[in-house]
Amino acid sequence: MIWRVEVKQRDGTLDTQGLSIARDITDLGLSEMPQVRVVSVFLLEGQISRDEIKRIGDELLVDQIVEQYSFDLKLPLQSADHHVVEIAYNPGVMDPVEASTIKGIRDLGVTGISAVRTARQYHIHGKISAKQLESITTRVLMNKLIQHVVKDPSHVPATLGIAAPSASKFDVMIVDLLGANDKKLSEISKSGQLYLNLDEMKATQSHFKKEGRNPTDVELETIAQTWSEHCRHKTFRGVIRYREDKTGKPQIIRSLFKTTIAAVTVKLNKKWCVSVFHDNAGVIAFDKDYNVCFKVETHNHPSALEPFGGANTGVGGVIRDTLGTGLAAKPLCNTDVFCFAPPDMSASSLPSGALHPKRVMKGVVSGVRDYGNKMGIPTVNGAIVFDEHFAGNPLVFCGNIGLIPKGKEIKRVSKGDLIVAVGGRTGRDGIHGATFSSGELTGDSQTVSSGAVQIGNPIEEKKVQDALLKAREAGLYSAITDCGAGGFSSAVGEMGEKTGARVDLDRAPLKYQGLKYHEIWISESQERMVMSVPPVHIEALLKVFADENVEATVLGEFDGSGRLQLFFHGQQVADLDMRFIHDGLPKTIKEAVYQKPVLKKENLPKSNQDLTESLCSALSHYNVASKESIIRVYDHEVQGTSVVKPLVGPSTDGPSDAAVIRGRLDSKRGIAVSNGINVRYGMIDPLGMAASCIDEAIRQIIAVGGSLERIALLDNFCWGNPDKPDRLGSLVRCAQGCYKAALAFGTPFISGKDSLYNEYTHKGKSLAIPGTILISAIGIVDDVGKSVTMDLKKAGNSIYAIGTTFDELGGSIYLENLGQLGTNAPQVNFKMAVKTYKAIEKANKAGLIASLHDCSEGGAAVALAEMAFAGGLGATVLLKKLPYKGKQRREDILLFSESNSRFLAEVSPVHEKALAKIFKGIAFAKIGTVEASPEFVVYGLHDQPVINARIDELKEIWKSPLK
Amino acid sequence: MSSNVKVIVIRTAGTNCNEETAFAFSRLGAHVEQVHINALIAGTKKLGDYHILALPGGFSYGDDIASGRILANELRLKLAEDIKRFIRDGKLIIGICNGFQILAKAGILPGLGWKIGQEATLFYNDSAKFEARWVHLKVESRSIWTKGMAGQIYLPVAHGEGKFIPRDKKVLDTLTGNGQIVFRYCSLDGGKPVYPDNPNGATDDIAGICDTTGRVLGLMPHPERHFLFEQHPFWTRLTQKSEFGDGAKIFENGINYVKENL
């Protein structure tokens, strides 16, 4: 039978969950804040007596000091001022607390428990219309993709199980491909959600013609998954015919990846690059015993539909990349970057079907917090870009750095190794995630692809990690990879490419019965990994996992057949040639045209007399404003490795540049991590954007004490539909910028990712996101004890500007605040930048710089103000001393131009001479002084005050937008 | 006297501060083992073989149902006798963050009258969210863990359920009367804290308590995260460089106590 237990807080205790929901409800535009109480509902199924239920309530479900429970089934009283809404997870969606509740009940000695589901009941007190209640329910209390309203809470279902027919009786589905004409082939691709184009369908057809038979459904699914853009990166690895301007001379690019990103790494040939591009993450040398790996992934489409679950599983996925690198690396830290529409965008200007950006942001941040914090991986660095173009298609980048002992980066599957699945069970969740992300979002994406939306279980993944690292130390397996997009299909297919594989799908542990064989094969259920295990170690391996309460199951064997053979209850359902799966993809030629955008020249205000207001607007721009409210919900200090934290200064609220962590607690060797991103530069020129982003990522690492000699880069391209020549044209140009800049800086790419088809089709119009490149950088730091932070340290010190400012307001925050984009986006003088970075490194090694901050969005004005209020000290600045080159000399250009490769440094008078020597031949000038009085004063070109403000006021203006 | 101080750091699904807690003890010379709770329950490891039991931070079993609840029940139902003997034998226990939640929910803290029963809890922060931030703490008890630590220390917190609530006024008065309140949140200058100085709304600003013996300590802040100097959030401003941070003294006290008394 099923017991229903309701848990609520005792009267007189503060219902904080209710309070925060009440705030969200008020955000919807309600005039009065309602009162909300939250009740947790547990449905417990099994042979459980009344006495046992009482024990479960008393000892497990409630905290008697603050809570109480009941298990009678009275209907909640409702009235015009008291509304009750109960929300439960849809069948098949993982209920995050189910497994641990069952464990907790068994620990009490109650063995009859068989299943648990939970729900939440919201009691909303206040004058609310039926329409308002509906809006509250759908926009605050639940997401219909994973949850539903329980119509009648007093009605307890007969069982919590998912009713399903027995799976042992089944038919193998054969798809008639051989007899299909072109139209039919396209139909098969579309109705099966395969996202294969006609050429690919034809190649598949002719392959099966040779085989003399039609394929099964699961064979087609396997091909579709392996050939998907997500898994195969067809755009980056295929042939592109590129032209600049429609009339330009076409240039054939055999592989954009090989000729740009990979070409940098090949040419630079750094011996500290240990394993690049081919594994789940790029690996570089760390110290004499360890290497580190770094990977950044996107999870855009899922986050658009279910922000919490999308970001949650995005973080979980990139951590599994680390766990699946070599023979498993230990995750050290996370870095996360998001692109959202501004949180104050009006609901009416959103594309229909899109969630409000405020909700997207809240969900994404919560999803990242939940997974990172629970796994005990500090989120040390990140960025958020706000732009209205991301309203229908937000971007979510999740990155993870891991530590791996030298030698463990090599994996090799041998013939005869067993295929072992470990971790979570397989369910129907995430079906078609790989192929889904290879298509555009549409208004009805929410219903069509709801299977692609999931919630993660970080504790399951933490258990997997604990067991895995033990098994790695004992040398019990020969290879490992994670189950990401494409599930077992992708993991086993990749690992068995050279050996072939035989899998008994009915052996996979399932969340619930009734899954079809092809669903087991392509399900993207979270927290699963696949290992190859020599038979001699299998018993020891299974024991390691059992000791940590992690399920591990032998699914089959890498059998040396060169074929992929799948069985279900003894019957063969697939027999594919591995060579065809991996090499049979027909090369396509894509057209690309880059057309220089027609831009309006900027129109600057006549007067430059008082720029205090402009500084305030820049500081309160969402991109610049403090992200403290977000940083603090992330545990950025777990593992104890953080050295330069995301928030610095005496009030721990200054915005640091790169993060610095130790690799191990017993050593001073460290890792610096940073990100460069700026979509508005790309609207002017994608090539310049790439160079600027690379410069930004590198200079942040230099700013905290890193060395240009030991910096590696990751690229993440998020673009619109690459089948449209204009989208692809700008993508090509951006990749060329990556090549040029990374080569000039001598910083190799070690890994990367592309997420294409970021478009949102609405009312027949396709809205693409602005082409966006994220450059993530990792630097090895010799001695973390020499790190430098950006907060001003001491009154009386001098303030120096390093690097030249140019007339480059294009794409700047200043122009955006004036409603303009401009034309002259920042360029990079690579030779000068390299020289500057080397000089700074030398100065930092000698401990000559007291504080250092790079100039990025908002230019020198924002950087100076940030340094002042972060340090709690004032500053006086003489603008006419700022090194500048340009035709127009105006205060606003000097203050707000976002020219690259620039820093502001605080220097003690005793070190000024030594520094001047180091910076010989580099633009380097004393522009001001650190003051004890809390005023920030900037004098203009004629020594007239142009900015005059108190630092606490500036700080408040900077802090309040995202509070 | 024991020169070989043995520490057991217990972990289970979701424990995640075990490495740095183990590091703190071992850096100061103790012999540390990180042991899965399953091994203690199965008897392959024995609590009696150690001098100090550490329950580190994290999200044991996801903090599902309530923070620390499920691991607290495992201790209470499966290891109660071993733990009682451990305390009776004059040994030490420290619970940090999730470890404190576990000790409170298992009824091991405040441990009034030597009977295990829940007398206090750690509940949702008043801010309704998880927060990581640094707090000033006033040290004010005779616990062996804080020997020689007069005045104020600076440690980080990182939790969503850290609001200390005693069962009733009587429990609170007893704790105060017995000197069982070890740490209170305070403002920078040692005054009465307001949010976020008191980051969670804890009753009487209580951040950590000990049992009646002074040998069992539970605290929400993380001393193991201010064990090294460079873990300080603005160490780059501090003129006096050192190797260790404010939290190190707590671990050192534990180790010294064992050396001198066990």
C-alpha cells in the first residue's frame, strides 16, 4: 500500500522557502506579496505498518525541533484567500531524494519499503485570481516539462511504479530503407528525429544495399548519433567553400578545425602539451608527478527549456569529461560562463515560448550551484554576458579542470576487455539529446523534445568519482569514457572503434521496466560511465564499486570482431561495421560567405565636462556590475585550494581577474584560470572578437601572476545554423582570428567545442544568436605565494598605466549605454602585447607590483574605480598622462575605450625605478596616486575634474543591479 | 601519552571536505585515515583504534530530507555504542559544517546528560539560500579544541542550513551555563553581528558548540579552509606573512591534547 506523509514547519518558525517563493511571485507583478507556506509530501509504497510510518516520520522525515508531520488524508481547506497547489515530478523523471529516502527508511529497519515519490504542496495566502494562480503555477512553482499539478492530492495512486509491458516480448523494428526514394529517406530522418541530411541518408542506404538487408531502428539510431553534429563536428571537420563578400574569390577550407585551431598547436609544438584534442579534455603538464586537464562544454538547448536541469546536467557532464580523461582525472575546480538576455527585459518583447531571462538566470545559477557544491568542486571563476539577442537561446558554458598522475593519461582498450557500465541507472530520459542539439529550437521544442530534459544527481556522480579514483589507483581498468550525448551508443561506439563490441542490452540496470532496446542504447541518463576491464580484474573492480554503494555491471565485451553487435534477450538487434560507423560519413561541402556588416559610425556627445554619470552607467551595466550574489551561492572554497578567490579585497567583494588555485594542498604550484568573451566586438568583426577574447583571457592570467610561457587555450564556438552561408562565413572568420592570435601569443589550443544551430525559429522567422566565442585559458603558476590581486593596497602608492589606449570605442559598454555599437572595435598589437606580458611577469616575480588589474569592459575608468573601491581607498588620476594614440583626444575615449593588452598597476614609490627599467620600450606611465580619503577623482586633459565621486557610492552603484 | 596520534575521517556518499580535513591533521603530524562509513558498520575498521574522529563537511547523501539526517541516523542506529565508548574513553570528536549537522541530529551534540537525543538543530539560513562567505568568530569556551585561542578568529562558512536552533530556552540556558558555546558570530570589531556577520540567523549568534566534556566540538565554519595562510581571502594585503591561518590552531589543539592525555 501507499502512505502519504505530509511534513510542514511548526508554527512560529521562519518558512524561508515559502518566503523566497513569495518573492518570486511578487516579481511576476503582483501588487501585494502573498504569504506562502511549503509542505513536503512523501508517498511511501510497501509493506509498512502504521507504527513503522510513525517511526519513519519521527526519526527520519521530520526535524522535531522545527517540523511536524501528519499522515491522515484530509483534503486541504481552500478558500478565496487560501490556495493550495501541489506539484509532483512527471513519471520517469528522476526524483532527486527517492534513493536516499529509501536508504534512510531501510536504515531504520523498515525493510518493506519498495518505492518513494515526493511532491511539494504550496499554500498561498492572498487575494489571487484564478488566472494569476495559473500564472504563478506555471511560471514560479513548476516546469511542465518535468512536473505536473496533482489534481487531487487526497487520491493516492495504486502504485508508484511506471506501468509497462514486459520487455522480454518484443519485435525487432526493421526500417525499409532499401526501397525508399529521396522523399521517403528525408521523411524517415525527420520522423525518427535522426537529423541526418539526404546525402547521409543515401550513404546509409547504399551501405545497407551492400549488406543486402534493411537496417533495424537501433542501427539507424547508432549511425545518426555517431554522425550528429554534436558528436562529429561536421562543420569544423568538413569542407567549406569560403568567400569574403558574395563576389569574392572562393577559398576551399578542407577542415576548419585542422587549419585553424589544431594548426596553432601543431606549429607551436609545446612539449608540455601532453594530450590534445583526442580525449575528453586537453591535458598539459603540471609538476613532476602530475598533469592537469581542462574542458569547457556548452549545454545551451537543454538550459533554454529547463534552466535548472539543463545547467545542472551541463556541470555534471563536464565533470564526467574530467573523470573520463585518460584513466580518470580528479576534478579540481569549475568555471562557468553564461549569456542571457537582460533580467529587466519586458515579458512582451520575448519570443513566444521562451522563458523570462530572470527565470533562466535563476534556474541556471541554481543548477550550477547544486551540482558543483554537492560534488565538492569549487566554482572559482566565471562571467555573465547580457544581451537581448540571447532571449530565445541562452548560452551556458560549463568548464572543469582536473588533476591526473603522470602516465594515467593513456588509455587503451584491448581485445577481450569487458564492457562495464558504472553509476546511475538507465531510464527514458535524454532520448535524442545528441541529435536534438544538432537542430534549431522552435516554439514547440518544449513539447517535442521534452525527453531531452533531465535533472542530475550530483551525489551519484560523487560516489562514482570516489570509487573510480580508487579503482584507478589499483590499476583495475584499461580505458574509460563518460556517457554523454548518445549514451551507451556513443561511449561503447567510441571505445570499441578499433576492436568491435558485443553488448547485451538487457543487462543494463534500468530505473524502471519497459524500456525498448533502442531506448537503452541511446538514453542519456546522467551519471553513467563505461569502462573497459581486463577479465582478470573484474572481480576486484566490482568489489571496489560495491564498497562505495555504486552499481557496476558487465554489459558485454570488446570482442575483436570489428563490428558493433547488440543483443536484447538473446536476440540480435544490431550488427554494424565499425568502419562504416566511424568512416562512412559522406563529406559535405558547406557554403560560407563573410559579408562585412554595414555599421553606423559612432556619434559621441558634444560635451565631456562631467563623466561621473557615464562611469556610473558603465559600473551598473549588467555585464560590469558585481556578480557577488551569484558567486556566494557557489562554494568557491571547498577543497581548500583557492588562492586568488573570485572576490578579493578587505571587504571580500572586489572583482578579481583570473582565479588561482593550488593543484595540491602540500605544494605552492598552482593553476590560474580565466575566460575571455565579448559578443559585441563580434557584431563588428568576428576576427577581431577572437583576438580580443584571447588577449582578455591571457591578460587576466598575467594580471594575477601567471606566465605567458605556460598558458593553454580552449575554444567554444556558439553560432547559428552553419547551413546558412552568412552564419558559417562569420564562423570561419572567427576561427581565423583564433589562429592568428593564439599563434602570435604562442598559446596552444588543447581542447574545444562547438555548439551550432543556436537559432530560435519563431513565427517563421529564424533568430540567430550573435556568433559567440568563449576563450578559456589555463596557466601554470610556479609559486602561488607570489600572486597579485586587483585591490588597491596602500595610500601614497603610485598608479601606473601599462599599455597604450587607442580610439577604440566600438562595441564598448560606453557606446552601448548611448544606444550605439560603433565601428572601431579593439584590435590587438601582438608584438607589443607579448612584450608587455613578459615585462609584467618579470615585475611580478620580483614582487614589484602591489596591485594589478586588467582593463576590459568599461575601459580604464571602470578598472580604476574597481581597484579603488575593492581596496577601500581613494585615487587621484591625471588623464593627460595616460598613454594614448589616436586622432581625437577626448576624455571619454581615454576613459572608456576598451583597447586590449592594458593594465593598471599600483606601485610602491620604492619600486618605481626598478619597474621603469623593466618596462623600457613599453607604454608605461604614472597617472595617479592612491589616496587615504575615499574619493575617486579624475582630472581631464586640461586638468579639470571630469569624475568626482565617493568610492562607497560607486561601489553601491556597481553592486546593486544584480543584488 | 601517545606520540602517534591517529585520526579517522569518516566519509560517505556526498562527503566532500574529507581531503582537506585529513590534510590539516596530517600536516601537523597526525596519522590520518579516511574511512567509508560502510567499513565501520561492517566492522572492518574499528573506531576504538583511533584517538580523534572527524566528521567533515559536504552533503552526506545529498542532504536529502534534511542536512546530515541520514548519516546521523546511521551513527545513532548502528554505531551508538562505539561512539559512546569513544567519548567515555576520553577521545575527541570534531564535526565541521555537515559534520556539525550530523552530530546535532544524531544527538551527540550538545550531549546533555550523556543520553543521545536531539536537543538542537541546524536549519535553513534566514537568507533562504546557500552562501559562502567569511565570518568573524568570538572564541568563548573552555573546550580543549580552543585552548589558547583568545579573542577573535576569521573563518569561511559555506552552507544553506546553518541556523542553530536549540530545542527550547532551557537547552540554551544549559549550554550557556555549562560554557558549551564555543564560537559566536560577531562583527569585525567584535560587536553584535547583523546579517551577513551572522550569516544564517543562528540563535544567540551561535556558530559552534561542544559537549559537556569539551572534547566533542561541532561548528558551522570551516577551520580546514583557513589552515594555510594563502587561504585567507585577502592575504595579499597582509604584511605579516606566516605559514598557517586561524583554523590551524584548532587541529593543533586536538593533536596536542591526544599527545598529552591519551
